[in-house]
Amino acid sequence: MHLRRCATCGHIGCCDSSPARHATAHFRETGHRYIRSFEPGETWFWDYVAERGFEGPELAPPVSRPDEQASPGPADRVPADWRTQLARINGE
């Protein structure tokens, strides 16, 4: 599970590998079509409408989750069996 940042308003949401798919849900609720990875070292953007990646401008900081914060995380808010729960939700 990885984090995505809305390039329009800065909303942080989880990727489509997560149970709730918060980043895509944010797009559907708001129409904000562009997201950027919020993972350390990743700079790619995604356009939900065109369904393609692209290179975009630098966004205002912060540009990623802190390196010391696990993904998924924060660790104290993630259930110990998160992998099993994710697999069950994704039909694996």
C-alpha cells in the first residue's frame, strides 16, 4: 500500500491496492484528476481522466511521507494481520 497526493488540493490518500482506495475515491468525489506519488523517491503523476502517467511540476513540500514512516503506516495504526485482511478484501 502506497500513498498518493492530490495535485490540486494536497489530499493524501492510499493507492488502489488498499481496501478503501482513498485516492481514487477522492478523485470520484471531487473531480481532481491529477495525483502524484507520495512515496519517498517517486516523482510520477497520474491523470485519472486520461488514465496515464506523466511528468509534472514540483509541488509544494512535503513531497513524500517521511522516510521513517512505514508503509502502510503509521505502524501503531495498522493491524498486525494487515496482509491477510488486504488479501481477503482483494479476493486472493
